[in-house]
Amino acid sequence: MNLQTIIELQTEFDKRHTAREPFYVPITSSNPRDLEHLIVCMLGELGEFANVLKKVVRGDVSYEQAEPQLHEELTDVFIYLIKVAGQSGVDLEARYLEKLKKNEIRFAQWKTQ
């Protein structure tokens, strides 16, 4: 399965569900607040990931004990990332490959082999 297929699955899921706000709204210049909402949600999930990791670093739980929750929170971050991409019309695969080429040039001096 590729990333575009995952985005399409999420979009189909979102279009079938609604709460006080619709789960799927195409992002345009007329609704930047919808994009802001998605970003705040994504950062909230990243904060939850960081909070679990903090407990590992602090020694409250072992990494192995926290690993399932870390995986779940990171997956939540990923879901919001693909929602942003899908609702904004960003081709993450193509953009990633473009950025990788730029980074190859940018970090060429650090290349080991």
C-alpha cells in the first residue's frame, strides 16, 4: 500500500463521519481555520507522544512498557498529517522525493559513503 492509497482511505472514512464539525473539508483560502484546527489536533497528538516519552526518560515506565502507547500516539500524529495532506491536496510522496533531492545537495558534505 502506498501513501496516496492511505490518504484516500482516510478521506473516505472522514467523509462517512461527522460530529459537530465535518471530518473532511477541503482546505482552501476561504477556510484557513479548518487547517489550523487540524494542525492543533496533530500537535496535541504529538504532545501526547512526548508526554509518554517523558515518562520513559524520567524512569516512571520502561520503553518496552510505553512502546504500545508511543506507537498509538505516533499513529494519531500520522493520521492528522495525512488528513492535512489529503484535505490540502498535497502529494506527500512527490514532495518527499523533491525534498530528498534538495537534502542530498544540502547535506552532501556529511555523506559517509
